[in-house]
Amino acid sequence: MKIGIVVHSQTGNTCKVAQKLREKLSASGNDVEIQRVKMVGGDKPQGKDIKIENPPDVGKYDALIFGAPVHAFSLAPAMKVYMEQIASLQNKKVACFVTKALRFNWTGGTRATGQMKQICQDKGAVMSGTGIVVWNKHRNEKIAELVEEFSGLFDL
């Protein structure tokens, strides 16, 4: 299966999760690529007019995993803008995850994955799963759990 992992990552944390996912999914025989969502002018949003630099093309993948950090209790603006620009995810198997610093449930992880899920469903995706990785002392265990869960979603 050709799987695209499309991530926005400012600090590299979300990319670390994406790399672990790629390793596991590739070891299972999948063809996996990581593509980065980057903003024109750098990774810090400057106002509301966010433009995406070379938006990743999702059309060539059988399945997709989207990953992004939580910003201000919500999905990172760059990923939201990028996902809203995607023309169609019709019948593509999709999973989404977010990374965040604050451990409390009310700090945006559920809201951000909900936003991602809604955008994907509105574009015709078949949602397979969502996940949240809190970047604290237990992060390696949470990453391992997410990798195992998601790798089961995309078995050949």
C-alpha cells in the first residue's frame, strides 16, 4: 500500500512521531513517504493570511496519515489551511494524530483531532483512527502505542 504521512511540525516533535510511523509501516511492506506542510515565510504564522509552500499532493496515495501540533487549544493553523485546500480524499483510508505539550484533556487534543476528522470526512475520506501524543515524560510510551494502533489500521 502506498501511504503518505503529511505533517506540519514546528519543533520537530510531530516529525519524530511521523518517522516512527514510517519505520513501522515500511517494515510491514508498505511504500511510505513523509511530506511536510510548510508555510510561506517560515513556520510562525503571521496573521490570518497563511499560505502553504508547495502543498503536498495526496492524490498518489492509497492511504494517508495527517499529523500536526495543537496550537491555542486547536489544530495548528497551517495544517488547517492545508487540509481545507485538499480537493478530495474520496474513499481514501485516513488516520490523524496531534502532538501537544499540555497533558490535560481540555487543552485541545480532542478538539484538534476532531477538526482534522471533520475536514477529512467532508472530503470523502474513510476515517480509520485518531490519536494524541502528549509531549511529556511518557511520550515514548504514547508514541509506541500510537504506532502500534496505526500500523494495525494499514496492514497489507
